[in-house]
Amino acid sequence: MKNYIRHFNEININDVPIVGGKNASLGEMFQNLTSKGVQVPDGFATTSEAYWHFLQEVHIQDEIFSQLAKLDTKAFSNLKEIGASVRKAILDTELPDDLKDAIGEGYDALSKKYKGDISLAVRSSATAEDLPNASFAGQQESYLNVKGKEGLIDACKKCYASLFTDRAIKYRQDNGFDHTKVALSIGIQRMVRSDLAASGVNFTLDPDTGFDQVVMVSSIYGLGENIVKGTVNPDDYFVFKPSLEKGVSQPIISRNLGSKEKTMVYDTSGSGTVNLETPLGKQEQFVLTDAEVIQLAQWSLIIEEHYKRPMDIEWAKDGKTNELFIVQARPETVQSAKKDKLKISTYTLLDKGKEITRGMALGNKISAGKARILHSPEESDKLQHGEILVTERTNPDWDPILKKAAGIITDQGGRTSHAAIVAREVGAAAIIGTNNATKRIKDGQEITISCAEGDTGIVYDGRLKWDEKVVDISALDKPHTQPMLILADPDQAFKYSFYPAEGVGLMRLEFVINNSIQIHPMALKHFDRLKDTAVKEKIQQLTHHYPNKSDYFVHKLAEGIAMIAAAFYPKDVIVRTSDFKSNEYANLIGGTEFEPKESNPMLGFRGASRYYSPKYQEAFELECKALKMVREDMGLDNVKIMIPFCRTLKEAAKVVEVLEENGLKRGEKGLQLYMMTEIPNNIILAEQFAEFFDGFSIGSNDLTQLTLGVDRDSELLSDIFDINDPGVKQMIAMVIRSAHMTHTKIGLCGQAPSDYPEFAQFLVEKGINSISFNPDALISGIRNINKAEKNEIHFGMAESGN
């Protein structure tokens, strides 16, 4: 009897051939990680021997395999008929008595441990003794809220039948697995009452990019089937591993509220489950507390450390006890298996058409083709190779279809949903969680899906043109002059972390304020005194999570900065404080009540002059709070602060004083301050400015504008605006020389060194420390720097007479 079941305390990872990967992993964690605080519900598993015993004892083994031998392995024209007949043969048969007794023994042991009436999760785990490393994840069925011995026996029989679902048969056929050598183990585990609370999935890396310094936590209300099958859009959190290990107060660097439209709960009429509408009030709340997110992330690190590889982890929260449990863990197989990490594919959309819808982008690809709207896998014959699948959501039944699709678009689902996982596996461009794609897109319509524009994927009407480049960065020599990035979009940060940059020379805050925050900081600071009721209502909608409206600005800005700082940690990330012009600030929600009307905003109330002005200082203090939160609470002390458009020495002194008043004292806790060097006065008085700042960053556009007296946005004067003008280059040479004299770091941010090899040569000759590029210009910029440095070496050797 013992050969038919194994209790979790009798199983470890070496038992995959006997109980399958899922159950072996549960036993491994139960035995080794509960002592480290990781809570795993107890249970037991039927063995592969029990499966073979069942087939042989009831004399259906030959019938099953003879049916499978008739399978049309080319067109799979008879797959449905054969699958149905095999499943019927199993379901019409009783389990042998000795197997029933063994399962009953396991049930009695669990009932005794948990004292009384228990509900069970019954999950299938396929295995192959000759193929212990084979993965059959997601191919078989699970049954939840199973009660009583009879209910358990019935669920076990259904699990055995699910080894022969159409998708499982085709999966084995596609991957060359012999049906006669694959067995099924059944995991029987005490059910966590997540129907009364929450459940979710963790990855110990970012599943989209493979960035491995974060734990991604996704959460929904109710049972976990909704998140695995992509029925709902979950809450997502990123927790930064180094900050978690440091023990800082706030290692969560990003939160994204999902809509969580459905909640799966137990069916009150008996066993099984039902899917209910989530009340709107709960949809607008985060499922987990910060403490719970951190707890789950800590457990994820323990699990990852134990297995020595990235992991995909399922968890559940018990609504009766409020305890968290790990209910499954498996190796992450997509990003961790990818080779060519040193090859970068970049996609650039060359023109934009009419936007149809948008959702979460997976990866960075662009694809185009005919849209094919399908509502069920039964319609698979309608999808032709190269077409884009548009559907409400997917589950494992869709797997044979998805490999044909040039792209995938869903109404529902989050980053850990089935559609997301499969899209990454097959390398398809995918946009998920659009809410309305099946309504907005017409069947047969030519569309383009772009995932190359950040975290948001956009579906465009028509076939658009794009550019794709593949670069092997391992072939690039590392220059002495530091190549750095110019970034603004936090959602792109993890992807760009693999680029050969030495950090971020310029992080612009304006993108985060415009896109994530959207509201003028003074409108948040003085929400109660706003005159426009429509504006107040809009602000209330965006900030309903925050009783204190100012906290909304601080937290959103901090998370935007933190995502980029984490991506490049511990390399420098130089954050430029906000540099909107007054007309741009006015465009923010509530901005018109606080902004002056200026005839020339480019030379008006911008940059440093705002930070100490009574008209804006309160708003700047919110920026300071966000920066302090990132550096201290989140532990990202690689962040440096850069002040833009600082016109005079007196202004520099005032800004440094305001920063200090807000807990950002230069030199304290390693804080360094930089200044954008973009005004002629910055150049002329560079040695005096160096008394206030640790570094300079040449802003080439504004410096060219102010040196030549040319509006950089003027089409009429575009021929005159030239960074290669001798006067502009003389200004740059002067400030580099002054920086060297004062031992101040000096860099330049701009496109010119990538566009003009001679300009890169000029900067290298003058001894600049770093050059920052937009991501699409980084590779050409590095090549130009390398070429310049080689020329510089040759030039120096010739000068010395060698």
C-alpha cells in the first residue's frame, strides 16, 4: 500500500520520476523550508506505480494505447475523438480497492492532523521515469474544494483521465514523448481557504525581461485559478532583492493596481467552485498589505536560494487565519533558459497609425498581420499561420493554437497569466489585459501590435513599418570614457539594464510626472482650495488610495525613480529634478491655477529658480521627499541628484540649502549633487559652481541654444542650431578644463557623440569622464568613443615621438 502513496514528509526533489515535478517540489519544500519559516500546507501524493497498477488492474491499458496508436500525427484530424474515447474509458472504470484504501489512508492522516472536516486541492502531476527532466506543466487538470473520501476518489479518477486531454496528447506528440512511458501522480493537499482571502503567483525575476534582481508578486482575490488562467488582471508588485536583503523599511519599488474583476470561491451548494463579480470597492483596493508582499518576497528568496535557480511560485492566503502559504514552486523556464543574453534586438516603429486599443506589453517586439477573433479553442481552424489571435483570454487548451500566431491580444489577464507565459515561451509579441480588444478590433482587420514603446502595448490599425536591429554587445570593446544612458520611462528600465552602459547619466522626471502622476504637485498640496470642481473630481479619481493627496505624488514619483535606480544598481543613476516650463506645468491636471503665463517659457520660470520660490517650493519639497524615500527607505543609494537650469551662484546656494532642509544634505549618507551645465554663466563660473556640486553634466541642447542665441525649437533657424559650432565647442572645452582643475566629474548628455564621430573624438580629446546616450544611440555611441580613444592613443604616441 505504501507504494501507492507518499506523504509530503517522505518526498523530495529526487522523487520526480515517482511523483512528478509538482509533488516532488512540494515535498522538498515541506521537508526543508518549513524550518526556515516558509509555510507549506501538508498533503500526500499518489505514485506513478499507483497509476500503472490502476491501468493494469482494470484491464484498460491495452485499449488506451491501441486507441492512441490510431492518432493522425500530421493533421491531428481525429485528436478530439481519440481523446474523448480514452477519457471515457478511464471515467467509466472504478479504481482498484487497494488503491482506494491507500488514498483513504492518506485522507485520514490529513483529517487527523487538521482536526476534522477538511477541503482538499487535488492536482495532477505527469511524470516519466525515463524522462525525469520532462516538463508537463499546465497540461493536466486540478480540482479544488474537494470534500470527503468519495469526492477525493472521484477527483483522482478525473485527474487520471486528464492525462489524456486533447492538449496533453498533442503536447506529448509535439515534444516526442512516448505516451506509454508517461504516468500520472496526483497531489492531494489541504486546501488553503484563499476563497475567503487571496492568492497569486511570484517570480524571482522579471518574467518579461529576465532581470533577476527583483521578485515579482501578483495577487488577486479568491482562488488562484483566475490568475493562472488569465481570467483577471491582478495587482503587481516588484520587490528589489538587494533592498530586501539590506532590511530597509520599504523594499517594494513598484505597485500596479489590477482590476481583479472576478473572485473565484467555493460553491456553497457542495464541492467545486464558482466565479463571482468582485465588488467595485474591492477592485479599487490593493489585495495585499506591504508587510504581506515583503513576506512573500522573503519566502521567494529562500525558495530560490534552496533551488539555486529562478523560480515560479504559487501562494495562497487563508481567509480564516490570515496566514500566507506557498502551495507550489517550479523552476522558471523561459527567461532563465534564454541564451544570447548579450545579443540585443531593438525594434523601432517608423510610423504610427490610428490607435485601436492598448494593454500590457510583453517583451519589446512589433508584429503585424490579420486579426483573427476567436472565442474558443474549438475555432482553432480559423487561425492561419502569421495571423494575430484576438480573444478574451487563454488557458492551456489554447496551447496548440498559440504557436501559429504572429501575435496575441487578450481582453483579460496579467503578466503571470497563461497568455503571458505562453507568449514568452513562443517569442510572440503580445498585448494582454486590454479589456476591449475583441470589441474594438474587427475579424480580418489588418493590424500592427507594438510592444516597443514601454510597458504599454498599443494596437494600431493597418500594417505599419518598423525597424529591427540585432547587436552582439559581447563584441563591443569597453571604452575608458564611461558610456551611460538617458532614460525617462521606468517601464523600460529592466530591459535596458542588459545594455552595456555604466549607469544612467540623466533620468528625466518629466515622463513619470506626465504619465504616472498626471497632476500638478501644487494642486495636490492645495487640493481643498481648488476652484474647478471637474478638476477636483478627476484628481479624486486618480488619488482615491491616498487620504493625503501629497503622498500620491511622493509615492508615484519615488516608484518611478526606484525602478530605474534598481535596474542599474549599484551603478550611478543621476536624477535630474523636474524641468518643465511653465506652459508644460500648466498642462498637468490642476496646473492652470498655479502657473504664470509667460511669453517665453524656455527662458522663464524653470529649473532651479522654482525650487526656492514661494510659488513652487512646496511642490519641490515633494520631489525631495520622493528622492529621500528612494535613497533611504528603499535603499537605492546609487541615486544622485542633478539640478537643472541653475543660473547663478546665489541660486546654487539657495537650492543646496533647500535640499538640506529637506533631509538631502550633500555628503551625508553618500549623497552627491550634480548640476546641469547648460547656461554660459555655468561655464564662465564653473570653478565657483564646483564648490556647490560634485559633478557637472553638459546639457548640449540648451547650451547650444544659449551660446548661439537660437531657439532650439525654431524651424526657421534650424540651419544655425549646430552643436559643432566652434563657439559651442569652445564652451564645452572650457567647462571640461575647469572640471579637471576642481576634480569635479564631468559628462555630456546628448545625441551628437553618436551621430558625429568627430564630436565624440573632440570630447575624448578634451578628457570628458562620461557621455550619456538615448538607448537607441548607445551602440553607435560606444563605437564612436572606441574609435576616438584609439585615435587619441595613436595621436598621443605620435606627439611623444614614439
